[in-house]
Amino acid sequence: MGSRLSITLLALAAFTTAAQAQDKDKTGDIVARGEYLARAGDCTACHTAPEGRLFAGGRAMPTPFGTLYTSNITPDPETGIGKWSADDFYKTMHNGRFPDGGLIYPAMPFASYTKVTRADSDAIFAYLRSIPPVSQKNRPHELRFPYDNRQLILGWRTLFFSEGEFKPDPKKSAEWNRGAYLVEGLGHCGMCHSPINALGGTSQSDAFKGGLIPMQNWYAPSLTSNREAGLGDWSIKDITDLLQTGVSARGVVYGPMAEVVHNSLQYLDDADTKAMAVYLKGISEPSPPPPASSALPTTESSLLISLGKTVYDKNCASCHGTQGEGKPPHWPPLANNQSIEMQSAVNPIRMVLNGGYPPGTKGNPMPYGMPPFAGLLSDNEVAAVVSYIRTAWGNRGTPVSAREANELRSAPLN
Amino acid sequence: MLWSGINRPSLLEGDELFARTTALAIAILAAIDAAAAQTANQPPDTMAARVEACTPCHGNKGEGTSDVYFPRLAGKPAGYLYNQLLAFRSGRRKYPPMNYLLEFLPDPYLEAMAEYFASEHPPLPQPAPSEVSKDVLAQGEQLATSGDAGRNIPACVSCHGPGLTGMQPGIPGLLGLRAPYISAQLGAWRYGTRTARSPDCMQLVAGHLTEADVTAVAAWLATRPAPANPAPVPKGTYALPFGCGSQPN
């Protein structure tokens, strides 16, 4: 299947990113290529602990079922993957199994990595073999009964896992296909950007439709609906700016998405970034009309909104502008900013409570920040200002209640 | 280049001069306008604007705020501040709102933030009147200035400096902080929720302190008036009683 992909891609135009990638493969250093691909897969986000050695694992991943600890994937023969073969490694990436056939928890995003080609898997493996081995035993997972039984993974796999490398769509350009390969495969964007059901799975038909990330309480917006993070009406430049630098004329990244840009996307080359942008713009679909009215009674919401304007003018306008125009890209515009208007108000409420910095990137090494307002504003004021920015200046969001603001005060910060 | 037209008006005459200078003036005005518009549409390119996320808690110049648990940053050694920012970023020192803000900021930027607050010098606050008894203050003074050899407690001044103004690059002054903050930090070291680079000398010190010692020394430190020169002394001015990972020699 891998070779079929290569042939299809090579058959396409000469000046494509796919062809460039192939060239790199032929001439280039397989280790350097593997490093690049490991960045694209954001392996470090999970497999390197804070202040820990590169890829030595041990990072805690809280899940609704207990805590998982990531594995040591350095080439240490006793505690890492030093005794693995390239076949063993491919089996993990492609099929979610240990060399002995044991089942791997889907917190390791093999459901996306299954799309990765054999050649790319081999390059990542070559790179992992080249890094310094670290002797550090894997910490046992702390999962509650019955989730500590790996046989349960079989059920999950039946429902949510379909094995198979990426198959390019011959009707689309090579660039689109390269973008699709990165987004659906190594980028594992669907792991956050798809609704997660009670079983901790994302289903193919709901891919990229958005969802609340369990445990973290951030909403990862739909990448297909233009009412959320669908990028249908963004320019390619704004999309590539966002992915590469973390800021853009249309909006900024924050929370878990800041991590993705910081550890992974900022390292992708211009051609791959553009390919992802072309694909992301391409998958946006016409959206249903906005919900007509809010859940709040109108008198309550109009009071909220007038309080909101007062709070806004005093605390926010100095950066975001009296008309929500901001000073993009550093102080993002709030007028016509999809990530504020979405049905779910979780993200704008959390922004106001927690503030934030976009990630420091090569393209934006000294980002501007926003102060947290949790200690400065009451629940009522938070609800008011969020209601205001969601509905002012032609924004088409709905008001939020003080209770929603209050609930998010206890959301975990890391 | 641009100005040469103005410097040599005598080469031009009459209407031509007028037309040329007018055109030039318009061009300059347009250029200034464009530049102004551009800056108007961008936040100021300064550190002050970049750390606006910090100032509601730490004060515009890092002078601190009315919240007694929010520390002053201004004038502390840059190396010390940088070490703290690294520790907050990795979660080794815990305060979730700050851990969150710093999580994805690169080293050179944290260094720039540290330099920025280190170079600000707002006046030290008036010491607050203390609520503890004279005896307790005396015990605090004794610990800070002489330590307690019998209990293996070195004098605080032996590291934090005779004037308690700290030493470059890694040892902070202990002035301008309020008692609750100082107690909280000593407590954090005793319980292991704050650690510094190994060997963590402050942990050794705090480990020998009792609750009563902490109350006393925190209270006394908070009553100290501002010295004539609050700046940390240069690196190597005096030798430490034992090694500290935060203070490379």
C-alpha cells in the first residue's frame, strides 16, 4: 500500500510538495527526515515529561478512566525500544500492537498513525534509534477496574479503529492529498477535533466535527463548520500564519492548540504548512444557520449585555479595541472571530478567566499576552463580558450565564 | 536621501521649487501617516506591553500589588527571576495561573522578562507595622542575622547579604516582601512543593526551621526599612556558607 501511495503521488505534478518530500527521501538523510516527521506527529507532547529527558516517557496523561503514563521510546535496550525492529515499530504505529501482539491503549494515537506510510514509519524509527538512550523504567498505568484490563481495548477497536494507510483521492490535487495525509495521519488532529463519545472513541463519520476534550475542559472546534473553526472563508495566508506562528489576522491559538503549534506545527516547512491549509480550507462545508435565540430570557440577557459593555470598555478595549477590532495579529480581533461565536462558550469564558499567551514560535518569538481575569471579575461580570463579545459588532453568538462562568473556574489549568 | 531635496533648495527655482517641496512634503506626510497608522494598528513594540499579562498581579513595574501573596519582582537579580520562570514553566514551582501562562514560552523570552523586571526600580514599599510581639521579632532578628548554630540554621544574611539585598545572579533580596508571602515560601520548601536547582540550599535551611521560626523570621523581615541602596551586590562579593545550585560559583 505504501508503494501504491508513492507511485500515485509521484505520478502527479512535478512541482508538488509530495514530490519534494519524496526527493528528500531519496537524497536526504533518513534520520533528519524522521526527526521532521516525529515533529509532525508531535510525539514529544506525550513522550517527554516536563524537565525530563527527550522521549524517556513518564508523562502522566489523565483520562476519565484513570492515569496513563507514557512509554520510554528511546533506544535503551532494557527500558526503551532498543530491542525493537522496524517491523515491530510499524506494527505499533499501524496496528496499535506491541511486538508480542499485546494491545496498546488508544491514548497513543495509532488510530490516526495507521495512515502513516511504511517509509515514513521507518524514517521515524531510524531517528528514534539515533537519539541518546535513557535508562528509565516505564511507570505502570493507574487505571480503575475494569479499564486496567487490556482486553477491553478489543471492543474499542471493533467500534472505532480501522487499520489502513492513507489513500490519496485521485480527484484532488497532490497538495490537497499531502495536507490530508498530514492532518488525518501524523497530525492526529481528529483526536481532539472530533466529538468523543462515552467510550473514549471518535467515529469516522464525525471526523473533525469538533468536541469537548475530556478532563481538560477545552472545546476543540469543528474543523469543517465555518461557524466554528472551519476555515472556508479564511485566506491561505491567515491559515498558514496561524499554524506556523500561533497568531494570525483572524485569531490566535491557545490552550491545547498552543501546545500543538509550539511542539509540532511551527517546525513544518512552508510547503507542508500550505498543503495543510489547502486541505483544511477544502474540508469546510456549508454550515447550518445559527440557532435563533439564546437559552436565557431576553430581559436577563439584555441586562447582562449592558453590564458587559461596561466591563469590556474598562478591562478589554485597551487591547481588543472599542469595536472589537484588536491590533492583529498580536491583540486578536474579537469582532467576526469564529472562536468566540461558537455554540460552545467554554473557550471564550476560559480565555477571560485564565488569560494566556500564544505559543512562542520561530515566527513569533515574543508573543503578547492577556491577563487572567479570574481574580478581578465576578461570575456575573465574566458572564456579562463574554455575552457582550459574543453578540456585539455583528457577532452571532448567544449570551452565557453566570453559572457557566462559575463552573469553569475549577477547570484544570494544565 | 529623502532630506537632500530640502537641503538644497537653491538648485530649484520658483514654481518648480514650490511644486517639488510640496510634493516632497506630501510624500513625507504620507510616509509619517503610514508609519503612524502602522504603529497605531500594532501594540507598542516594548517589553512593557508584552508583560501586561503579568501586571495586574505584580504591578506595572513589578512593584507588587495589595495582595500580600503576590510578590514584588522589581530589582531582584535577573538570574533569580529567570530561574523562577523556568521552574513555573515546568511546573516544578506551582502556582497554576502562572504555570499556565508560561507553558509555551521559549527560554530567551523568559530571560527577557526576567531582565525587564530586574531593571525596574520602583521604590520599596513602607514596611507594614507588625502584629507579632517584640519577643517574636527579636527571635526573628536573631535567626536572620546570626542563625542558630546549635540547630544547624545558618544566618539568613550569610547568603542573602548583610543588607538583605541579595547577590547577583541567583540570590534574591528579602526586602519589600510581606510576612504571609515569606511564610508561604518557607512552608513550600519545607513541604517540598517549591524546590530550586540542586543542591537546594534553601530546602536545607527551611528544613531546620520550626513553624515558630518561620513566623518570627517572616515577621521581622517584613518590618525592615528600605536600605539606601537596594540593589543586589555583585557576584562573588561574599562566600556562601555552603553551595547553592541557583548560585553557580
